[in-house]
Amino acid sequence: MAEIRLDPTLGPVLASTGDERSVLESFLDFHRSVVLRKLRGLSEADATHRLVPSATTLAGLVKHLTVVERNWFLSLLAPGPGDDYLTSREDATASFALADGDTVERLAAAYEAQCAQSREVAARFDLDHTVPHPQLGEVSLRWILVHMIEETARHAGHADILRELTDGSTGAF
């Protein structure tokens, strides 16, 4: 039997009376899906075109968010050998830089795969689970989820503006 997948934009609506975890996860998934919707359907040239004074591009936003997902969920909550948590502004700025093979489809696939891995890691812990953080002392999974909602939503807003400047489309769809 085929898996039935709901439109991720419905998640926050469906979780309106859910428990805390389902509300947090549905809002994060909503903003993740908005970011992907802003990237998909664009040409490589449009996705990498600079429309603002900074080096921010739609493709670069998705690459950055892929690094951020890995950093907060994998490197912080469930680090393996070689998983170093990135803390510097230089690391954050570098995460927007595109390489030759960074196509729209590859970036979208990498982001989706990293989000899936983030969900898997987060599912192993209670919201109250805490881990050491090199700058904040300790953080809970609850805090990480709220932070990731904020981070992803902020960049979804950037992506919305960049997409509007590219082809006039706006909104979550």
C-alpha cells in the first residue's frame, strides 16, 4: 500500500490541538517545506543569482540550512567521529557558498535528506533532553526545535523575498 503524504503546509493546522512536540515539529516541517517550494522550479541561473547586496541566493539559503540542520541535530545531539559543532561566524558565512556541483535538485535533495536525518535524531530524545553547547552551556531538544523554527522561518522569509524578486511569486505555495 502506498504511503499517504499530507501537504506539509497542513501540518500546523492538523496539529492545532496536538501535544507540544507535534506542534513544534509540524511548524518546523512547514517552514522547511516553504524553503524547498521557493527553490524548486527555478533555473540554476535564477537560483544562484544575487538579488541583494549580500551573497545571499536561494540556492545558498538551502545549502546554509542543510549545514544548520546537520549542526544542531546531528553534530550537537548525536555526534559521531569527525562531527564538530560549528560555532564561528566564518563557518556560518561559508555555509552559503556554492560549489560547482550544487544544482537546484542536488541542493534540494541534500536538504530533504538532512531534514529526514534530523527528524530521526530528534525522535530518539525527549523534549527535555539536554546536551552541552559550546557557547550556551546546555540546551534542550525543545530549545533546539524552537531555535530551528526561528532559523528556518527567517530564511523562508528571505527566500520568499528572493523568489518574488525573481519571478513575482509569493507566499507559502
